[in-house]
Amino acid sequence: MRHATLGMTMALLLPISAPVAAAAQSAPAESSSVLVFFDWGKPDIGGDATGTLDALAAEFRAAPGRRLEVSGHSDRSGSAAGNRRSATRRADAVAAYLAERGVPRSAMAITSFGEERPLIPTADGVREPQNRRVEVGLTPITAP
């Protein structure tokens, strides 16, 4: 599936079924995952991404006992170090947006993978909109 950004940030909400450990029965049995796509060289959140992230923040607030994994990614159009910085800025922007909507930073794990985990494999130097993204996973916290 291909998504053009055309000057706006896009997001998708993807339900993912996940088993829940017996010790964490109060945690929800389902996880959600959101993909937020970005324009080249920008960490700006806009377009339909705001509505999707608002819904994710509301879902988080409605069901305690979950954690958000916020992972920044980039395409391969710049240097590896520059791409990691871009991915970090995007992940930080999404985390800040969610924090402004009541998600505690302590409930988020924020990572940056730069160009290391593309959705669409490309050659070095190629701009790929689907690789310029932040993945946000809302998952149950399971007991050790």
C-alpha cells in the first residue's frame, strides 16, 4: 500500500491482536499501532495525523496499564547520522504531542532507528515517504 504525503503528515491506526499473560488480566487483550508519516526533512505533525494521535491518546487515558513505544525512522536520502537525527526529532515531536494530550512521558519508551528499519527497502540516497515515519505501539504491560 502506498501513501503520498503531498505536503501533509499522514497517519494510520492499525489494530494488532496480542495475547495477554494470565498475570496481567486487567490489561487489555488488544494493542494498537499507529504509523505517522512525515514530509522530507520535517518533523511537523499535521493533517490527519493529529486526529489519529488524539484518538490514541484518548485510548491510552481510558485504559491504564499500557505503555507507548514511540520509534522514529527515516529514509536513506541523507547520511546515516543525519537520518538518525531526523528520526529522533520526529519521535520527539510525536512524544511531545501525546504528552500535551495527557500521556505521561514516563509511560513512553522513545527510540530512533534512523534508516535501519525501512518499511520499503531502497538504495542509499533514495527518498521514500513510507520510511519517514514514527511508529507508536500501545501495548499492555505484562507482569514479569
